[in-house]
Amino acid sequence: MATLPLVAVQSGHSGVVHPRTGPEASDIALFAVAAIGVWLVRRALRKRFLKRPPRAKD
């Protein structure tokens, strides 16, 4: 039980809980990356299933 505070310090957490006041920068970055990913996938799927006339063979 005496090693628990030592493990907490090594893991980068001080053990003090701070109240959340708003979204962190990582939350905003994650949302932006997810939105870009959804946009890219939708664009690719629209392009893939676009109805085009068959090519004329020469």
C-alpha cells in the first residue's frame, strides 16, 4: 500500500481532481479530426457510387 503514491507520481497523475471548466484542446482536436474523417469518407462514397454512363470502347 505504501507504493501506491509512488506509482501515482510515476504515472503522471498528482491524485488531485480538478473540476472541468470546458473542453480541453485535445477534445477539440479529436472532434476536428473525426469531422474531417467523416467528410472524407462521405466524399469517397459519393464518388464511388456516382452513376456514370458506360465508357465507349474504341
